[in-house]
Amino acid sequence: MKKIGKIAVLGSGSWATAIAKMVLEKTPDLVWYMRRKDTISEFQRTGHNPQYLTGVRFDVNRISFTTDINEAVKRADTLIFVTPSPYFTSHLRKLRQKLTDKNIVTAIKGIVPEEEMVVSEFFRAIYNVPESQIAVIGGPSHAEEVAMNRLTYLTFGSADEELSQSLASLFASDYVKTKTALDVIGIEYASVLKNVYAIAAGICSGLGLGDNFQAVLTVNAAQEMEKFLRAIYPLPRCITDSAYMGDLLVTSYSNFSRNRIFGTMIGRGYSVKAAQIEMEMIAEGYYGASCMHAVNEHFHVEAPILNAVYSILYEQKSPGAEIKRLAEKFH
């Protein structure tokens, strides 16, 4: 298997915290890059992330915190990126260290802003990282359930099977079951789309539509996702695998899903801005809807659910009217 070496986690949110928890269960130490010094100081003082998954305790003596992304990259062999997609490039603007000799693992479920490409494509195109050194982490996996040691399933995708196998072994535990795949780009695009579809599910819930309609919505979302993935990156895949359908289901139905919560607020009459302010957390699907709408200008996939969510969020269309139109297209 491929050598993983020292690991750096880049990001400070709930999923970054859950990943750090899993890594430290199998490795002696790690480097952890966070943007804010006050977050690090409070973390070191209390032994837990002061903002996310506060119930998870860490031995801070095993963590080398830093606010310098160059230091994190320099000290690690494998970099796990877990920053929110809207802020991804702002972190990298400070980067001076080369990445071509690092293993790059992306756990970012979004499109790179203004680039209209997923993170693995970005690292290959902009930073010349070889395809064999890039991997992606797929779900279904809520950070909150990882924090509670609830049974979780992760898929590690890479063109290099040795890299994906090494990562799968690293993360595997009595409550984390892992598998590998070759479909890096497909898993990434699916993780963007499922957030958009979860917003749609939330909107329908907020409008008072029942479980019967939610089931039909999810079936049509899976079909729409399959058409997208086939157009964007044609590769043999089974849409019912956990990295696709499983992630779609958990994000659409779970009470932990911030995208579903965001959509529910929109369905109940909140404006986009009011919902974002009240949540105080990023719903990646909001940005994903805009990015995938732009991506689809090149691929022209028939995508009524994506279009409906985009119209509601960015064109201020009536949620009730858009979902009614959408329902007429379902079968």
C-alpha cells in the first residue's frame, strides 16, 4: 500500500473535526491548519473545537496547530482539505509550498468558485498534482454521527488503488466501514448535487408536502444525478452505491443535514439571506446550485430539480409555484 506519512487536516468545521477524530484514532499525531488564532487558543485551552462538535475531546499534545497553510503543507505528506468550497481558493492564495510531492485528499463537497470544476480537477489543472496522488472521501457520513461513534460508511476514490486502499485502512475502525472506488470525479460531482437535491427536499418539507412526494422527489433526483454524472464523466458506476444514493438519502432526510434545514426554512417563507443568517452555518448546496447551473450550460443535461432550486434561490421565484411545476414533470 501507498505510504500516507504525516497527515495535515486543513479546515476547522464539523467535518474537519470529525476527520481529525478518525485520523487520531489510528495515528500518533497530526498537523491541523485553522485560519483563526483565537479558535486554536480556545481549542488548546479546552481540549475541544470551540465551535463544532464540542463534545469530542482531543489530546491537544498530539496536535500541531498552525494558522500558516505553508507550514502545514511543509510538515505533512498527506493533506486532507476540508474547507468550505466558497473559501477554498482564499486559503490557497497564501500557499507558496509546492504540492506535486504530496498526497491530496479532498473532503470538500463543492465546486471551486469561479472555476466550474471540482477540487480534484482544480489540483490537477492549477497545481499540477499527478492524478495518482489525488483522492476523494465520499459518504454517507454526517460529522455529528461520527462524533457519537455511530456506524458510518466512507468511500475513498482514487485513480491509484494503492492510495485509496491505504486511506481506507487508515480510517477503518469498529464504527467506520470503508471501501474504495476509481470514480473520483463522479463521487465529487455527486456530493455537490446531493446537497442541491437536499435543499429541494427541505423546500418540499417546508411547504408541507408529505412522504409520498419526498420519495418521488428522491427517485427523480437520483435519476437526474445519474444523467449528470454520465454526461460529465462517463464511467461504469452504479448509482445505488452508497457514495451516490446513500449520500443523497442521508443528506435529503437527516435532521443533521444543514442543506435540508436550509431548504425547509426557504419552504416556510424565509428569504435566502434570513435563512443563512439564522443558520450561522454554510449550506453548501446554496453555492452548489449556482455552480452546477453554470456547469450545465456546457453539458445541457435535462435537470428540472436543479433548475427549480436555482430559480428559487437566485431568481427569487416562488417555492410553491416552482415545486408545483416540478411535480408535473415527475412520474
